[in-house]
Amino acid sequence: MQGVHGRRRAGQGDAFWQFRPYLAGDSISRLDWRQSAKSDRLFVRETEWEAAQSIALWRDAGQTMQWSGTPALPRKAERAELLLLALAALLMRGGERVRLLGQRRAWTGRGVLPSLADALSRHTAPPADDALPRHARAVLFSDFLAPLEETRAAVAALAGRGVTGHLLQILDPAEETLPYTGRVRFEALTGDAPLLLPRVESVRALYAERLAAHRAGLAAIAGAAGWRFATHRTDTPPEAALLALWQTLSPG
């Protein structure tokens, strides 16, 4: 399918690729008269083959994504789905093929966004796909608070198939700043035992250090695979994160 991503070879497209000598059977309309006038030979102007790209999208549907530090802010899962669908709309408007990671169906065209949203509401697959074509790209939305080895394995499996991608870590501001004070009982969303801290402020510095180390590990995983990593907080406008993703996926 024709698209906007160059394939570094001659074919259908708008961008100039190369001049080559005129051959019998070539259409006269393809002649480049300016280039031909520079010598005693006729030259044909070729364009670069531009093909539609497959973009696989995934958002974490786990329990930790169902949390918000305050009712005034969306849950992390809500922000992840908003960004995924907005990015899908932009990609399909640009002629790209969009997939949900782990599903074989490719979505394309401007009128399929409601169907994609409906499929997303039932999509709980892990970040894996053994059917993605080469040259495909992937965007994963999650808080990525799971052990680093789990993220490393998921990225390595995709990168091993020649897939390049982007990790977007979505966090609630309370998960970054740990704003609580005094005696606080923390209850896990994943079934782990609760944790009672007599003075939360006494561990705030250590918490920030551990979070920074975890984030550095995620950036290292992405960098080793040729991927990109970024962060987004639910108390910031989603437009900024969407624009950054769109620029990352745009040709050039």
C-alpha cells in the first residue's frame, strides 16, 4: 500500500530518488528534460518507493494502571487509552496501518476508529506479537513499574523481529513525588501485603532515588534495542505527549 515512509529504493512516491538512463519502453512523460539537456543521453527521473507502515499499539491493562492519586485526575489506564486512540487516528489519517499488539487485524482508514476503540476495550494481551512484519514499529503505553527483566524480555522479543518502537511511561504525579506525610498504610493493587509506614516523609528521598534508577533502567533497555523512551504524567496535557509520539513516528 502506498504511504509516506520511504523504502530506500525506486518506486511509487513523491520524493526524488535518482536519475537513470532512458530505456526502451519507458514513458516519455517520465523524461527529465533538464537533466537530459546536460548530456547527449536521455534520463528518467525516479521517485522513492513510499509504502504504508504497520504501527502496533499496546496499552497496559493491568491493575496498577487502574489507579489515580486523586479523583481530579484520570486513571493511568484512561490516559493511556486516550493517547493510543488519538495516535491511531493521526496514523490512519496519514495512510498508515494500525494494529493492536497481539492481534492480526490491521486497521486503516478514517472511519474505523470506533471499531478500534471497541476492540481496545476488550484487549488485554501481553506486549508480544510473533506476526509483526519487518519494518513495523510499536508504541507501548504503561507505567512500566514491573521488574525491569519483564520489560527487557518484551522489548527484546519485538526488537529481535526487526521491530523498532517507543516506550511511554505514564505515571500519576503522586507516584513521582510521594506527597504523603505521617503514618500511612499503603495497599497494593496486585494482591501483595499492605505496607505501613510510620513516617512517609522519611523515605521520600530513597523513594525518589529508586524511581530514578528504575527509569534509567527503562531508558537503557530502550536504547539497547534502538527504541525510544519517554515519560508522561497524568496532570500534564496529553497533547504534548501525543505531539512527541507523532514526531517520532513521522518520516524524517
